[in-house]
Amino acid sequence: YTWSHLLPDLPGAVMHFWEYSLMYMRMKNIHPLGTPILRQFVNEDDIRWNYQLYMNDIEIVKLDWFRSDPYQDYFRYLDSVGGFWLHRWGDHAVRTIAVGMWLPEDKVYEM
């Protein structure tokens, strides 16, 4: 996964996204500070997401990763709670947290 820059999202643009992501992590026994990448995005003191996102003007990804069972399971879960439609969650938040949960640091590159 390759990203070009980090930007903060507006809390209103990702309403309830972090809460549902935390629920997913609890269901799947994923610690919100369990990887070096997640620790870049999650405050250690209160387990709050800092709203930072991987942003891309040009995206370089291996499509197999998006087709993988873990990514698809997370995406389907988020879709099942209606956040894409009710709150207009965007792709950057989903990809950022998914990358943090599953990709090792040596597979994530800054352009």
C-alpha cells in the first residue's frame, strides 16, 4: 500500500466510524494499539482515533489485499451497519484503519 500524505479528517465526516471500528476490533480480538501503524493513528491514553488519514493523489495497491478475507470482512461489517449510506464514510478512513490492522509496516510506503 502506498500513500502520498497524511491529513486529518473532519470528525463530522466520519461520524461513528471509529466506534464501529472499535466494535469490529473487539469482535475479532484485534487490539486498537496492536500494530505500529495503528499506534500512529490511535491515542494511547484513551484509545481515540486522531482522525489522521492516509491520502492519495495516486494510489498504488495490490488488489489482492482488497480482495482478502480480512479486508472484505471488515468492509462488509462496516457496510452492514449502514455507515457508508447514513454517515457518508469515505474510502480513506476505511483503508487507513484496515492498513493499520493487517498490513505489516514493510508493506506500507510513503511516496
